[in-house]
Amino acid sequence: MEYQRQSSGLGTFLEHWWFLIVAIVAFLSSQLLTFFTRLTGARWLWCYAIGLAVAAVGVSLIFYAKVPLYRHRRFFTFGSGALPVGRRPFYRWGYRCVIFGVALLLCLLLSTP
């Protein structure tokens, strides 16, 4: 019995174009690495300020999402399961912003003084 899959989804795309995707990711990574290693002066300060601002926005989103739990004196809950359904997207976006801000700040360590 011959089984033929009739898929034209992501698997088929990656099967034929994986090398191009790897090449594009490698090129963009090298450009990003070059940008951060040559960062000095005012541009470094702007990237630092942007990283701190994004992380601060993330922390404030997490705080906003957890306010109902704090009002019920539940301070040590982890994950979005205990949050009200309407506040869960704020919690998730808060963590995304914090992760992006921390990643940007860690990339600034690559720059030379």
C-alpha cells in the first residue's frame, strides 16, 4: 500500500527551501552581530535606554495583569493559570517585552568600549 501525503504546508516548504532559510538567518545574524560589536557613544546609550524602556513596559504589563491577584492577597502565583482570562494577554506580552529587553541589554555586552 502506497501512502502519499497531500500536504503543501510548512513541511513541504522547508523540505525544498531549508538552505535558503539557513542562509538568510546566517546573514541576518552576522549583520546583527556586526551592529552590536561596533556600537559606541550615543548609539550605545540609545540602545541601552530602549532596552531598559522595553523591559520596564514588560514589568508594568506583568504588574497590571497581576493586580487582581494582589487584591486577593495571592502574591506567589506563577504562570497565567491563576489570572483572570482578560488579563492573560497582558501577562504574556509583559514577559515577551521583558525577554526582548533583557536580550537587547545582553547584546550590548558585545560592544567594545
